[in-house]
Amino acid sequence: MRIADFGLRIGKRVLLVILIYSGLITIAFTAQDQPLQQKLAALEKVTGKFSFAVLGDNRTGDEIYRKIIGHIMERKPTFIVNTGDQIEKPGNRGMWANFWEMSKVVTVPYFFTVGNHDIHPEVAGSEQTYKEQVNLPGNELYYSFTAGNSLFVVLDSYLKGEDKKITGEQFKWLEKVLAASKQQHKFVFVHHPLFPEAGKGKHHGNCLDRYKEERDRLQALFVKHGVAMVFLGHEHVYLRKTVDGIPHIIAGGGGAPLYAKDEDGGFHHYVLVTVDGDKVSGEVVDVNGKIRDRF
């Protein structure tokens, strides 16, 4: 046999193995995503009253996070949304393993907003690790889903080259999603706040408010399409602020060190939102189970 023919046969065999292996990978990922797709389909069919919980910035506050997630599950929400910073060090698989161990009590769909401690452009592989760890609709870092009569949009304020902005292709996508939605209520989640307050956190002037033109364009889009509420993280406080008739709720008290005094929102907490037809209401509950605010 000529060397060239032998090489060709070997090459064909290697190619066949690669194709088969690729096919197995595709099948594996399809099977892995199937439960999420089933959960999303079930959420679309929700009728009547439902609730969802919001928390964020748990990072290394393990004991507090365990308590909060336990309290949340006692309230039997339809699903949970985390506003970002699930771990402390971007790309750290050990921290992700610990997070999932603590979260094993969660038996409802759990959605995630990417934070600056989850992914960092200077940490090679942190984005890929995040995508491997977090089961996202479409495996994109910004996405949307529906539950009953409501639309839920999760944004990425930490895209490479667009840090602390919602712009470019993401903004165009958001415009289309909001314009196309026929849902009665629209909720938006993003890690960096649009309107942080000085004295009630550490990042005033360095969140989405760092680029005021882009921030104001985003807020105007929310107003145009009747967004009901915006949920945020990054600041380790609770803060509710209404801008142009839209409540902006910072829910960054999931376990990380607090950034303010108790009276200024510096307490660990979660938010439970109830959607009942055309009515939306919320409770802010601290780590001890005490209701600290209603809206």
C-alpha cells in the first residue's frame, strides 16, 4: 500500500471518529437542555396567580445564602432569578461546585444574571465556565422567557467592550423582544444598577450611570414599552427607587458583605414578587424572615 493511500485511509477514519464524537456531544447537550426546555414550556402555560423570588450577590456569604434560599423555597415560588455574582472568583469551578451544593434545595427553575464576579475579561475561560455551569435558555448571557401573562428579560451589563452599558447588538435585540411581546407585565433583570444612590452603596457613578447617554436611552426604552419593574444587583443593599413610574429595585443582599447601614438598606434579603392578573406586588424579606418593605 502506498503511504499516501494509507494516510488517506487513516485521515478518513479520524474524520469519521470526529463526526461520530461530535454527534454524541450534540445528543448529550440536547438531552441536557431538555429539562430546561420543558420547564420553560411549563412556565409559558402558567395560569392565574404566581410568584417569583429575586436575590443577588451571594458570593462567599455561604451561611446567609443557605438561610435565604431555604426561606425562599418555604414560600414556594414558581421560579427564582439571581441578579448576579453567584461566586467570588470568575471561572472558579470549586466555587461553582459549592454554589450548586448549597442550591440543591431549589426544585424550581433558577435563572441567572451574569455579574462581574462570575465572568471577567481578564480571566481566561471564565465565560466558558459560566456557560457550562449555568443552564441558560439558548446558552446566551442575555435572554428572555415568559411565565403566564408576563415577560422576563435578563440582560448582560458586562459584555466585553461594553462594560456597564446595554448597547450594540444587545440593545437591538432588547428593542425587538420588548416590541414583540404581548405580555401584560414586563420585568427586566441586570446586574449593574441604572440609578445607584450615593451613600447607599459603593458604586455610585460606576454602574450603568457611568455612561448616562446610554443609560437614559435604555430607561427610555423601558418607558416606551411599559416595563413594570427593573431588578438589579452589584450594590450590596436593598434599594427601591421609582424612575419615570418604573420601580428600580436593587436586591444585592444575598450574602456578600453589606455596603450600607441597616437603615439605609444594608441588610441581607430577598424579594418575593406576586403576579395576580393585572396586579403586581412585592415583599422584601430579610435573612431572619422579617418583612422589611412592601410595594
